[in-house]
Amino acid sequence: MDFSLPPRVADAVGKVRKLFETDVLPLEAELLRRKSFKAILPELAAARQKVKAAGLWAPHVPVEWGGMGLSLTEHARISEELGKSPLGHYLFGCQAPDAGNMELLLAHGSPEQKEKWLKPLAAGDIRSCFSMTEPDLPGSNPTWLGTTAARDGDHYVINGRKWFTTGAEGSAFAIVMAVTNPEAPPHLRASQIIVPTDTPGFRIVRNVSVMGEPGEDWASHAEVDYENCRVPVSNLLGPENAGFFLAQERLGPGRIHHAMRWIGIAERAFDMLCRRAAERPMSPGKRLADKQIVQGWVAESRAEIDAARLYVMHTAWRIEKEGQHEARDAVSAIKFFTADVLTKVLDRAVQAHGALGLTDDTILAWLWRHERGAHIYDGADEVHKVSLAKRILGRYGVKDAK
Ligand SMILES: Cc1cc2nc3c(=O)[nH]c(=O)nc-3n(C[C@H](O)[C@H](O)[C@H](O)COP(=O)(O)OP(=O)(O)OC[C@H]3O[C@@H](n4cnc5c(N)ncnc54)[C@H](O)[C@@H]3O)c2cc1C
């Protein structure tokens, strides 16, 4: 396997790094200083224009829809670079959950849906959200949903309560998972339906405060009430009752994007850990870097990040060569493996900074607050561990593991 970068990707990585120095990191410092995503929206919009002018917009989107048209493995490398700042993916037009929604629309949208929703979404003119998780039922069991979409003539009428709908504030539409056939077997009950956020009955109850931050705009997670939300049947995405399968499909490439973003964060934290170790005097003539415990953190972090990167890149390569189904063990494994590496390295970097690591004078505390969720979203780690173990044990004849 050769993971060396094709020239156009190497060139893009170089350009991304330059834009990070000139635009992304200064904007990140502004975000930390002003503690408001909304406050820096005009600067973010200007920086997005620069990204577009540099030909780096929406790396994962096909060229005909205005993106760079990179393959999964190619975008994986860019995603790592962008992950080095919490603003990276947003500024380059490939942030969650829009990136996944674009992929859903590309694969399953009707020509009208693509024209109306994908076009402005891919151009960055609008944002979107994905509304699946509910406060009262386990998100870990996506076949069990309380939200319903009842057919009424040419319309669906949607009722239910969702939460952790990332970026709902300011979104133009939501893709909602709702039960359309309650009598069917669990995997065939729900559908994905596009709900414009100006539909009467769509109401953001609140932005849920996460680790002390209610968040704003794209950088928020909302509780959303759907009360008699009436949308035309033509807003159905893909076939009726195929919502679960569409959600599964959304996860494969999405997992690669996430995992490489986490590796980018881990690399940033690792760099900060090493700098701090090299610079921090601990006693006359001795630096933090002279402590063997810290040397252990450095060595272990290097090995763990590199192992995680190889695993994720290999998984992306397998998805491309063999398909998502064949690669499904690895798709499960990279979720919890990479999340673990991320939080371990991040925690060591915070620790090496002492009290400074807990302040907002560096990006570390922000990353720690926001990335603890890596073990929970995109399927809780345990869900992936259990399903991987069951598949493996199934090959050993264990067919009924609970
Ligand atoms: C930052 C963030 C952003 C999110 N964005 C979105 C979004 O945009 N749209 C959306 O729909 N949802 C989103 N979510 C929700 C996310 O998908 C759910 O939180 C996740 O699926 C877990 O569901 P739950 O919170 O209901 O936990 P539960 O399902 O109640 O699980 C609780 C815990 O139980 C354990 N557990 C679960 N299953 C098993 C098992 N089989 N074996 C052993 N232990 C198990 C795990 O430790 C898990 O953390 C987001 C969450 C976070 C944190």
C-alpha cells in the first residue's frame, strides 16, 4: 500500500498550511478572545472567500458541484490538516454535519432536491443539520425512535422531540429521521425527510449547554421540537423506510473524515506538548523535557498517533478498494481506537501545561471540552466495540451473543 500523496493533494496540503498561518490560526485566537462564534461570522465569511479563491473549497465534493473532487483517501489527508484548528473544516466547507448531508443528497437526492438544497449547501450559502437523536430514547439504538412522520395526502406530518441537532441554529434545513412505518421490523420503520427550518412547527427549544458552553450558530447543539411540521412527500430522501440504511451509509466516509480530524487535533496537541516540554523551565538547568515521565508521554503519543493514522488510512483505502461492507470491522474499530488516542494525547498536553492547560489562553481547554464527546457521538465507543466483537465471535460460532 502506498499512502504517499499524489502531487495535487501534496500541493493542497501545502496551501492549507499556509492559509492556517495567515488566516485560520488568527481567527481561532479571535474566537477564543471573543468567546462567540457569531461575533466572528463576518471574518469567517471573508476567510472562506480566500479558501475558494485558492481552489481549496469543499475538498470532498465533486468538481461539478463546486468542490475539489478528492477521493476518500485524498480528503482524509486534508481532513487531518484541517482538524488542527476547530475552525478548519468550517472554513474549507467540509464541516459536520453539512459534509455528511451533502453526501446523502449526492447519493440519494432527487434532481429537484439537489438543485434546491445541495447546490447552495455545497457553495456554503446555507447550512444544514441532522436530527436523529432524541432526549428520551437511546441514540445508541437508532432503530428505536419516538418521532413520527404520518402520511396525510401529499404531505408528511412530523411530530417529535430531538436533541443534539448540531448547528440547527442558523440552518436552512434539517434532515430528520422519523418513523414512517411503525408496524415494520425495526430496521425498516424510519425515513429521512428534509424539513426546511422555516416550516411552521419547527422550533428550537434551546441550544443545549455542553461543558459549560451553550454555543452559537454552527458551533451549537440544539434541542428541537417538531410539532405538526408539514412537508411535501417530495422532501423524502431516498426510499421510504430506508432511513436506517441511509444513516449507516452516511457513517462510513463520515467516520474517515472524523477520525482524520481527530488525528489532526492529536497532532496539534502533540506539537503543543513538545513545545511546552522544551520551553518550560522546572528548576535551574532543568526543563520539563528532562523529566522521563514527560519523555514517555512524547514517545507514546508519537507511536499512538502514527498507528491511528495508518489504521484510518488503511480503512479508507479498503473502503475504496473493497467497499464499506467488507471494511466494516475496521470502520467500527477506528472509531473507538482513534477517539482513545485523541483524548489520551490531548489530556497529556493539558497536563504538561499545568494550570495554563485549563485556561482559554491556549486552545487546549477548548479542544478538551469539545472533543470529550468523541467517545459518544458517531456511535458511542461501546456500541462499536460490541458490534465488532460480535462479528468476530460470530466467526467462531458464537451466534447468540447478547
Ligand atoms: C458533540 C455531539 C454532537 C452530536 N451531534 C448530533 C447530531 O448532529 N445529530 C444527532 O442526531 N445526534 C447528534 N449527537 C448525538 C449522538 O449521536 C448520541 O449522543 C449518541 O448516539 C449516543 O446516544 P445517547 O446520547 O442517547 O446515549 P445512550 O444511547 O443513552 O447511551 C449512553 C451510554 O451507554 C453506553 N452504551 C450504549 N450502548 C451500549 C452497548 N450496546 N453496550 C454497552 N454500553 C453501551 C455508552 O457508554 C453510551 O455513552 C451528538 C452528540 C454529541 C456529544
